[in-house]
Amino acid sequence: MTSELVVDVQPKEVSIALLEDKSLVELQSEGRNISFSVGNMYLGRVKKLMPGLNACFVDVGYEKDAFLHYLDLGPQFNSLEKFVKQTLSDKKRLNSISKATLLPDLDKDGTIANTLKVGQEVVVQIVKEPISTKGPRLSSEISFAGRYLILIPFNDKVSVSQKIKSSEERARLKQLLMSIKPKKFGVIVRTVAEGKRVAELDGELKVLIKHWEDAMSKVQKATKYPTLIYEETSRAVGLLRDLFNPSFENIYVNDEMVFHEIRDYVALIAPERANIVKQYKGQLPIYDNFGITKQIKSSFGKTISYKSGAYLIIEHTEALHVVDVNSGNRTKNANGQEGNALEVNLGAADELARQLRLRDMGGIIVVDFIDMNENENRQKLYERMCANMQKDRARHNILPLSKFG
């Protein structure tokens, strides 16, 4: 299977299409003018306490104040808060986290009124972007995300992704990170770190620690509130970070500046693969050239055709997505009705897995497959669906067919 990424950079948004054997399986886009993006950190100021909600509103420079709940302050809030106060009071030299004192964890049953006061400076990170009339949602449990690792200041624990199943590999990664990480930093090891060498992990760890030091340096120099102290990587690199796989054959980019950004990023995390990043200079729009525009038009409607006349109908209600499988006008299979039903259902399982990634569908998804009588065929369909969904990075749970099919 060949995997390719096509990056379309437009004045107002960046979108990335993931193709597997020329077939579109994922499409992500993000506006380039969104200044309040998830992962950004601010030195903000508490504007208003809401004891009834056990939360407060913080000014981070958005037209609506951002929302911070007591439980989102994070267990290490006391340690972070003390460190930030010291950093703000000493403008001459930057304190090292290794010399900071770790205070007891925040009481889970505490209240916002006993923890924060109006006018207090707090370091916060955006966890949810502003939607319609609501301001951004914040957390003070700050973290710096890389490709292999997530760095959490004042934590000191190393935890490994549950998706890494091998106990030997989990133990290796845990031991490795414990030996290379500085004191008073916690690390979460991501799934893609499986099998990676110490040099790669150590290289990324140093980059993430540098992000923390730069953020604290901005806190120290802050003269106005709020102040942006850490900005997530560029939109294109941010989208690419979670999608990137060293097995990609090509990454095509239609913008020179973004091409250099992406090539530098790939050179950092997979130096031997830097040559897969190519700048597209064709006359046709990049998505038209790779047949993506056509696939987008045919993939996002209510009715989706796939093999030999069969089609899916996807409807979205308030609480769930409902998918109906239809055999359409396809000709009968030589194995009779049961064989025909199995063939249509297996094709539907393939197309549905693609649609779930493409549309980023979530919540409860109910699929009405064509009825099959033989248990063996029902099991085949369940196994096919499970296998197809393994490529999906979103957490999911697949139930076997019910007696309603």
C-alpha cells in the first residue's frame, strides 16, 4: 500500500489530504488566521471567580474571557504557581526547574475561591478553541507535545501509551526515559515511539525542554497581561505531526515557505526521509491534480456509492450517526443471496472505515448491514471491520453484529 500526503496551503486555511493507494482516507484543515489555537500557552490574569461553577474566567486576550475549571488546574498547580511567582519577581536570572520545590498535589475536593484570587497571574494552556459565543477552554496542567513524547513539567512520572502492547518494549521505554529525563519533568511516551532509538527520543526531549525554558523566559520578561508565552508549531506542521509516518512515499506541498517548514520538520524527526517532501509547482490546483477534489465531492454526500452499484446512506441525528447498507442494482453473486449479502457487507465495512476517518465521525454509530444467516459470515464481517479500524487513530469500540444485523 502506498501512502502519500498532499498539503494545500491557501491564504485562509491549510488542509492536508492523506491518500492510501490514491484513495482519500483522511482530510484535515485548519484556518491560518486562528490566533487562539489548542496548545498555545498564555500568562493570563484571573478576571472573575464563579464559586457556583467552581471555576473562573481568565483574560487571555480573546474578546470573551476564557473558562478555567478548578479540576483543570491540574495536580501540580501549587508547584507551577510558586515557580511562576518566583520567575515574575526575579527579572535578572531565570530559575531552573531542577531547584524548584515540589509542593503537595492540589486537593481534588478544594474550591476555586480558596485557590485563586481576582487579578492573579496564571499560566494557562488552551485545550478547546472558542466556539460561537463561548471563549476558549483552559487548563493549567500544561504539556508540550512532540511526535514521540509529551513533556509535563513538575510531574516526575513516566507513563507509556496503552497501545504499545509488548511488556518488554514498555519496560524498555520507561527505563530509557527515566534515565534521560531531567528531574521534575514527567513524560508520556506516545505510541509512535515504539522501537525508537535513544538518540531520537533524547533529541526530541531536548527540543521540548527548550520550549519550556523559552516559555518561562517570556513569563520573566512579561510587561503586559495577557502574554502569549508558547505557540504551537505552524498549522501545517501541527497537522502533519500526528499524521506523519516514515512509510510515506511522498509529501507534496504547494507553498514554498510551508515546503521548507515541513522539510525541516521531517529532517528533524526522520533525517533519512527528508527527500520525500516535494514542492508542487504545477498549473492545476494541487487537489485537482491528485484527483482529491473529485473524491471530496463524491465522499461527503448523504449517499456514497462503492463496489458494483452498492451504496451507503449516512444520516446524522442529534445523538448518533445511522448508516444503512444497500445492495442497489448489483447483479447476483454466483453463491446466491447469502454470498451476495456477504460481498456487499464486506465492501460496506471497507468504505465505512474510510468514511469514519474522512468525516471524523464520533459518538454512537449504528450500521444496518444486509441480513446474513450464517454465523461464519457474520464473524467474517466483524473481523473485517475490526481490521479496517486498526488504522484509525481515534479510540473506538466495535460491537459484534446483533440479531438485528
